[in-house]
Amino acid sequence: MLKRWCIFGPFSLCLYLFLAGCAGSAGPDTLTIPAGQYTDAFNAALEVARVNGMDPILRDRRNGIIETDPVIAGTVLEPWYPNTANVTQGIENTLSQYRMKARFEFIPVGILPDTGKSTAPDLLALGTEPVDLTMSKEPLELRVQVFRERRHTVGQRLHTWSRQLHSKTTHAFDDEDWEESSNVFWTPEARDPAAEHRFLAQVARDLSLPQEDQHMASESPSPSR
């Protein structure tokens, strides 16, 4: 019995801690920010990014855009990182190294086709003046995009039978003064809807937004508010 615990006990403990630490995927797809709360919502979005380990590198209050530095995604062996939605994603993060980065975007309600007819200025038109959201007197819509990127090693040749037989190719450069040797690169693979829902749920909780301002994909925020 003791031998069986020594073999399976640590694995079971890690699995339990990982399941307890999974962040889940509950939350809205978009938020409606009432008029007059843009500054608070922008600050709340910055704080949500920081709490999730993503340092904001772009903070454009006039255009309503926040972009973050990437953060390494947690693995099954790291249950203390609360940025994994479920066991499947944790296994993916363990077998290959992934990182996440986020983009928060505030736009006038109804500016996108799937949110109804717009009464706000067309931000893509060249003949209209840019909108300064810090001076906006109308409700805004908050959306989040979280991107997952996979790590790749340049020149890595994996052997099918043994890790000891792995090898790595090297690349020569014509001019070492101008060409940089990069051993690692990251490839964007997919969006992370679970993280997007969590981030919006955290912003809604920080702002104490009512349920009618938290919208799922099948719903549309009303431009009349």
C-alpha cells in the first residue's frame, strides 16, 4: 500500500491541485460600459491584465485600446498558475510551451455589424473625425481578444526513439553584424475564448455591472442605452 502511494500519490496530488486551480471559462462575450464609467472601466481592464500576469505595453485611452506583453501559460505541473481553463488545455501547455497575450478594445455600442445598427460615427471612414473616447457621452462596448502562441526551437530535430538522439542544426549567416541568430520563435495558433470570458467577468465584477450589461454571443447590447 505504501509503495503504491509513493508511486501514484504525488501524481494524484498534482492532479488534484491542478483541477482545483483551473480557472474555468465562465463569463460574458462582451460588456456594455455605461456612459460616464469609461475611465473606471479602462483602469479595471488594466488591473485585470496585471492580475493575470500580463503587463500592459500599450495604453491608448483616446482610442480605447490596451495590449499586453505575453505570459507563459501554466502546465499540469504548475497548479498555482490560474490561467488554464481545463485539463485538456493544461496537457497542451505541458506537452508544448504556450504563452498568452491579450488585447482589450473599447468601441461605441453598435459600431460592429453583429451588435445592431450603429448610431455612432464610423471610425473606419476617412472623412470623419477620430473619436476621443475620453470625451464620449455615450455607452461603450468592451471586447477582449486573448491569443495563444506556441514556442518553436529553430533547427530542432527530434528522434522518434530516444531523447538522447535528438540533434540540432545550426544556420550560417552571410553578415553576422546585421543578421541576428534567433533560436526560438513563437507561432500564433488560436484565440482563447475561455480566458476572454474570464477577463470580462473580472472587469464586470470590479465595476459591479448588472447582468443586463453582460452579453453572451447570442445577445446584442442595445445602442439606445
